[in-house]
Amino acid sequence: MTGFRVALSGDFKGQDGAFTFPEFDLSPLTATPGLEMLFLEPQEVIASEQLRDVDALILLSNRIEEESFPGDGRLSVIARFGVGYDSVDVAACTANDCALVIVPDGVRRPVAVTILTLLFALAGNLIVKDRIARLGPEGWSQKTRYNGIGLVGRTLGSIGIGNIGAEMFRLAAPLDMKFLAHDPFVPPDLAHELDVELVDLETVFRRSDFLAVNCPLSDETRHLVNADRLALMKPSAYLINTARGPIVDQAALTSVLQEGRIAGAGLDVLDQEPPDADDPILQADNAIITPHALCFTDQLFAGSGAADVRAVLAVMAGEVPTGIVNREVVDRPGWRKRLRDYAERFAKT
């Protein structure tokens, strides 16, 4: 058997073949004795033949399906370059004794900053003011028509208080806003620590002046933000989504934006990415739309990459990495045996 083989999905390289994220430091992998690193060919759904004789995969955006797993029983960890894992068949990972790892530490602060960036831009009418400032005297004469709203005493709501939602509230603490959230799974002591009032789902829609979507995409959360719930929002309220596009019924959101039934939206994610050029959401002048990249910073890529590297090297050493999504894999005999084998082969290298 060859050494410990680590593959990176092909979308880590651009069309010119250059590595897309120079902040992602690969040197801890290339400097590890017994470890071989390779890049896969770009493919929307990674094929099983690409992963044959591979022990670990660092995954950007390509998809992993049941048929992606080779029959050699060697792939032991998929380290996702981010926290979303809707592109991965989690059940298939478990069935094939493969841990799926995400990197909450790498994205926590950058995505929370992204939410506040959209909040500030919406509150200050930033996009409109930028546009009229470029018109010269004619535009400048219109500036008092586009006053923003102050944040003191306003209500920041969240659907979910997970890793990113909690960080959002921590960063927003000096703004003197009121905090509330809906999350049936959050420990009450965390909500108390963050000074967040826990409410039911309908209440968070009714009372929020700014409502951020901070839950993962699942069968249960798909179109959780639907027409009925959008109808509960104040006409002066704003919706912010940096999580996953399909959590929001985009057709319903487009309608309420076009009709002015909410003040606006800040969207870093959409139902279809990229959207068609004629998608009506792109014509909503009360929406700020960014290409699922507003959090892309040097620190995001460095932090996410470092966390993926730590996960891969932990498995190579026969250790259980942090950030495992499918925790049930930890107790599966097949996966435990692989860790023991890795420990015997590589722990002293």
C-alpha cells in the first residue's frame, strides 16, 4: 500500500491551473513524511475512480454522492472547506466508514462580519447613496430623500443561534440593539449569555427589524422563510441571508420586495447559484445581492484551510478530528480499524 494520500477537489484550481486560494497553506501537508498530495480533475460530482487509493479528501464545492465512494474501502475523511455540507451525502459517508468534517472555527468570524456588513449597508441605504453620489450635483441634491435608520433600540433577530449566529450577536453587542432568536436546540444558558430572548418562529418574524438566517439547509429548513412568514414581517424590516439560498422561498421574497412589503434584503446566497441573468430577484432595487462570496477574505481561507489540514493530519495519526458532522461514524468498527491502522503506520513518521 502507498503512503497516506490526500486529494483536493479539482475546483481548488482555476481554469489556468493555478491554485485559487494562496492563503490556504498546504505546506504542513507537503512537509509530512509518508503523505502524498494530489489534485483531482474538476468534476461537478466526484467520481469513484477519482477517489480510488485516496485516504482523505479536502472538498471545496464539488458534490459527493453515494456513487462517489470507491469500493476499496480506503477513503476515511472528507474535510469540507467551509461549514455547509448540503453538497455531501452524509448518510453515504457514514455507510462507507468515512468521517465528514467541517470547519466552524474558520468561518465563524468572517461570516458573522458579513451579516453585519449587510446590516450596516441596508440601514444606511449604502447602495442607493453610492449611486446618487456618482450623479454629481443632481444626485447630491437628492441625499435627504434616502436617509437611513439608526440601530439603537432596533431588534436584531436570528433564525438559529449556532456557531455563526452566536458570533453575530457577540459582534453586535456594542450596537445597543435588542436581540431575539428562534432556535429549539440552543442551550438556554448560551442565549442568556448573549442576552438573546428566545421566541417562537412566528414571533421572530413579527418583531425583528433585521432578521438574519443562521440555520443550516436541510429537508426541514428548505423554504422555512416562505410567503406566510414573510407576510408577518414589518414593512420597515430587512431580511439577511448568508446561510443557504433554498432556506428562503425566493419567488415569495421577490414578490414582497417588488411590492415593498418589506424594506429590503441583503442576500449573499440565492436559490440557484449563479442565477439566470433574467432572474427577477436581480431587478429588486431594494436588495443587496453578492455572489456567495462576501465573507471571502484572506483570513477565511487561511483559517478554513488550516482547520482542514489539522483534520486530515489527525486522521493520519489515528486520532479523531474535531468538527465531525456524522458523529455516529466514530463508533463504527470499520472506521475505528482504519484509525488504528493509520496510527501504526504513520504515528511515528
